[in-house]
Amino acid sequence: MARKLITQAQAAETLAVDVTTIRRWLAAGKLDGYKLAGHGVRVDAASLDRILTPIRSA
């Protein structure tokens, strides 16, 4: 199955954060990123789920 790669801007919009935050998370290994020849960096869309933490109801 092929990976769905999205731009850093799309990842930021999906998570409602700034692109700078996405870059920090990529550098820290919290998100999976791939450098494409001549196309910059793309984020593995599946890795966005790792950032999200469910809130448990009381």
C-alpha cells in the first residue's frame, strides 16, 4: 500500500497548528517526513494520528 504524503502546510492545517510546529515535530521524530528530490519535505499522513491524544471522559 502506498503512503499518503502531504505537504507541511496541509499537515499544519489538519492539526490546526503553525507550519513551524510541524517542522519542529519532524525534527523531533514525532512525525514521519520524507525529503523528495526537488519537491521539499512531505509528511506521512498516517503519522498525524500519533500526535493526537484522546481525551478520556470523567
